[in-house]
Amino acid sequence: MPKDSNKRGGTGPTGPYSKNKEPRKSQYQLRGGRGSDEALLAGIESDRRLSKEPRQLQAQAQQALKELQQSNAKARDLALGDGAARLKSLAPDLTPQEMQDGHMMAQYPSVNLAHGQGDRYAVSVGFLSNCGDTFKELRGYTVDRIFDASSRMSVCKEALPLAVRLLDYYEHTLWAKGENLFHHNLVAVGYTCLLIASKYEERLPVVINDLVTLMNEVPMDKRDRTYTRIDFLRIEQHILMTTGMELPSSTYCAFSDRFAKAGGIPPDTKDHAFVQFLQELALTDYTFSQYKSNIISATAVYMTRKMWLLREGQPRHGEPSWGKQDACIAKWSTPANYNIASVFSD
């Protein structure tokens, strides 16, 4: 072997895993043959400049975001008149500086960072455009079956939206991975999502044998065979593995009671029941799965107030459409509070 062979870098005997412990030449030395001090220093200085650029760009982006949030906060104050005071009364944990720095955000999703980060279980517009009419039709049938099973087995209101959100998130994840949306029978997947949700929300989870009975009542054009307990257990395992063992924790249940209270809608009234009805109705239409949970809740409360509370002759005629609810939405739209809302609800 020639004596000069040890000066070669890369795949030869002087590669990174060779026994030769002689340090490899730097890229600056290699470019200039043996390399000069000037070339080496110039290369190092170039690296330093490049390493600073990402940090500078990141700092500029953070400053631009802060300025946008501050602008949004000022716009909200002007729109609400005394918006800061309203938010402070509902969010005593926020300091004045935090509100000034943008924690008091606008409710519009185009300028609200929280709506882009707070609920990653909402499906993408791309999926809605490409999943196909066959899938959408069968998904609608599956959600109807989930509603029917929830009613027949007295599943609590928290488990129902969780089951539907989990179904949508699971299918969206399959699509994002390039896998078959019908990897398992969709109706069986829906029932299994209800089983998982009941384990998470119910004191007495759904009995799997009851789901087997319900599944085998489904017409054969909507199912592929007779199902057993083992089938459901295998589907449950695949759902949990596909979704990374995570459940969509922030459903509309985390927000609806709180938003209704802020909107002047007492619990255990027909108006509160109408809010719940609108939210459940949104689960049946697949186009609503692209929206965040707090947007669904806010819209249901807004529509209820408009229909039953704010018209002439109704109890809250003359009030603003949003009222205190606007400040409540601002608080629970921040990324931190959005995640907290999944832990408890009024």
C-alpha cells in the first residue's frame, strides 16, 4: 500500500471507524491541500457566522410573534371596551405583564397561535379532501352506531365525544402514514373506540360482550364477518399502537360547561341541553372534525344565546352576543390553559 494512503479520508483505512487514531484533516485544511492558517481561520469564522444566523432568525421570529400578540391584545381591548378587566376577573392567575405580552389573544383562529397548537387531534383539511366519499359515508354510519351504543349502554356524555374523536384521529393517523383506511372494519373500529373511551371516562366500562352482540347485528354489507371478543381486543391493540397510546384528551366536554356559564346559560336547563345537542350534532358531520374542541363549544354557546336568549322578549335581550364568554374564550385559548382544560371540567 502506498505511504500516502493514510492521508485519504472517508471510506479507506483512515475512515471514522478505522484503528488509525491519527486525527482527520479538517474540511478547511483539505480544501487548501496541507492548509494555511489563513484558510483555517477563515473557515472557522465562516462557521461562526452561520451558527449565529439560526439563533438570530429564531429571535426575530419570537419578537415578531410577540408584537403580533400584543397587537391582538390591544385590538381585543378596543373591541371589548374593558376586556382586560373582564379577562382578569376570570383569570386571576395571569399577571398584568402576561396579558400585555399577548396571553390575552384574539378569538380569530387566523391570528391565534393557541388554535394552531392546542388541539392536535383535529384532522387536516387535506384528509377531508382526499379520504373519499365511501369513507365519509361509512364514517357517518359508524358514528350513528356509536351514538346508538352509547344510548343503549348508558355511556356518560364524556365518553361519546372521546370515542368519535379517537375514531377520527386513528383514521387520520393511518392516512398520514400512507396506510389503508379500512385496515380494520370501520364499524368495528368505532365500537372499539367507544370501548377505549369508556375505560377512560366511565366507572363501569362498556362490557365487551355487549359490543360483540351489537357488532353482529350490523348488516353484512357494513361488516365483513362474525366478530368475537378476540377481534375487538386485536383492534384495540392496533388503535392504541397507531395513536401512540394517547387519547384525544381535550374534547368539547372540557369547555362547554365553562363557556355556557360565562354565556349566562345555567346548567340543567333546556338552553344548556341545546348546547349539548349542537355539540353532539357536530360530531355527526365529518367537516366539523377539522375544528378545535374549544371552537365547537364556543360556537354552540354562541348559537344558543342567539336563538334563545338575546332576541326581543327573551331573558338576555340587549346583551352583547358574546358577553363574558369572550373573555373566557380568550383565557382558555392559550396553549397552557387549553391543556389544563382537559384535566377538569365544571
